[in-house]
Amino acid sequence: MTIFFLILLSYTLGSIPTGIWIGKYYYHTDIRKHGSGNSGSTNTFRVLGKKAGTIVLLIDIFKGTLPTLLAILCHVSLHPILIGLFAILGHTFSMFAHFKGGKAVATSAGVILAIYPLFILVGICLFGILLYFTRMVSLSSMTTAILLAITSCFTQDWIFSTVAILLALFIVYRHRTNIVRIKNGTESKVPFGFKVK
């Protein structure tokens, strides 16, 4: 019963379309109709600005952290990352947004933060370095996810490693349109970093 409740809670929390709701209720803007058309934090930063983007990012991370932490505290028989996985599914296939959503990066980070916080600290550093040199959030996100998935193999936690690898592949898949734009040289870049005067 506890596991079922946590799974339901995890998916429901993950399904909260933070960027859409904040955009509509506070900015009277549907971010899906602007920028990349995505409902995640990156497009929120692009369309609504730093304040809204930061709030959406933090909430999207928290959506993954909370149910995973609850699974740890409740000592459920499942690996906590499997509970957190439902938050990630909710984030990408939101029941409040016609089963569409973000690209899984922030909520995945939130799940891992609850289990192996050091991974996220390393991930933040990697992401920051990559973003500085590439100026592309999408490429930095995919590369960081892949590198962390490879590193997870050294934890000797095979369930965590397996899910981390699957998540990295899923994140790359969710960025497939970005990959096309990267190849075409049309991907959006942040206004700071290497070679920016």
C-alpha cells in the first residue's frame, strides 16, 4: 500500500506542469507557444526570464527529490530511484498537459539528488563547464547525463546504474529535435560564455 501511494504521489507531483502554470497565471503567457515550444525550465528562462526560469527549475528538481526522499524515509522494499522514476515520467508525460512535458533533465537531477547528492554536485560542475564552452543548454545537458551515467557504474549499485544509463538515453531521445538543430548550426545559445565579448 505504501509503495502504491508513493508511486501515485511521485507521478502526480512529477506531472505538475510548472512552466505552463507559472507562465499562464503570473505572466499570462503559454510558453509552449514561444521559444522552443517546450514546457521545461530552459524555455521558461528563454521566454519568461531569469526569475520565472529559476523558480521553475527549482520546483522541477524538487518534484523528483521529494518522492524519492519519502521512499528512503519509509524504507520501502523498492530501490528509491524506482519511485523517483515515476516523477520523471510524470514530468515528461504530464497528466495535466495532455501527456506532454519537459525533457526530464531537472526532475532526473532531483531524483539523483535524494540518493547520491555528490553526483549532482559533480553534475552541476560538469554542466557549468560545458555550458561555458558550448553555450548550448541542450548539448550540455545531454553530455552531462551521459558522463554521469558512465560514472554511476562505479557505485556498485547496479539498479541505480541501470536506471542512470536508461535516463541518459531517454534524455538524449527527448532532445532529438535539439540534436537536429545542433547539426544544422541553428540551436539556440546562451548570451554568455566562451567567445562572447
